[in-house]
Amino acid sequence: MKVLFVFSGNSRVFAISPIIQAQAESLRKLEHIIDYFPVKGKGFGGYLSNVPKLYKCIKQGDYDLIHSHYSYCGVASALATKKPVVCSLMGSDVQESGLWKIIIRFFVKHKWRKTIVKSEGMKTCLLYTSDAADDLLCVDLGGRAIIKKKNNIKNL
């Protein structure tokens, strides 16, 4: 499987986060091809300005899956392609309130193939009161799922 990792390229410390590199190496050991797309820019507008470049990258790379790290990258990825997008939410983005939380819930339910969260608390933050848990690891939101991070990529 050919996967594009989309992540913030704004760090002054790392070109690619060690966490993202470790995830990529785990997938490479399973013989998946992993490429990277660092998103440059600050705030939602900065991320959206990357959509045209991301679209070209995805089209040229002919990826099977886009794995976005953080909600802004997930939104930009979903706007750039119709290919499956998996979004790993990092925590702070799930804690948002108001309009951004509504936007995240929309993308979880309608745009992202899978949404990876790091804890039960994060999963609970994304639920509407009418949503019911299928089991402890996954919540089905109208055909989409929130999954905990330890689930196998084969289930995607």
C-alpha cells in the first residue's frame, strides 16, 4: 500500500516528528511505501493554502491512503482528494469548542475514512449525546468510525 503522511511542517525542532517517523517505520516493516507532505503555514488559512499543492502531490503520487496528523491536516487532505483519508487527532484539537469542534465532527462523520484518537476521553469528546458505542474501541458515526490508535491498519 502506498501511503502519504500529511503533517505540520512548521516545527523548528524536527523536520518530521519522531512519533510520525516511528509510525512510518512500522508501516515500512510491513512493506508499505510511505511518503511525506509537510504542511507549511500557520492557522487554518495557512493549512488551507496548501490544498492545491497537496492535491498535485496526491495525484502525482497515486497514493492508496492519506494519513493526516492533526485536524487541520485532515481537513486540508479531505479537501484535496477523494482518496481515503485517515486522520490522527492529537488531543488539543479535540478539546476545541464552538465552530471548530463542529467542523471536526463533520469530517469524522462524513469525510475521514477513519479517525484515530489517543484515549477514551478523546473519543468521548467527539461523540454527540445520541451516538452509541459499538464497543470499547470503536464508535460508528453514520458509517464512519473512531478507532483507538492500536488497531491494525489492515482494518482500514
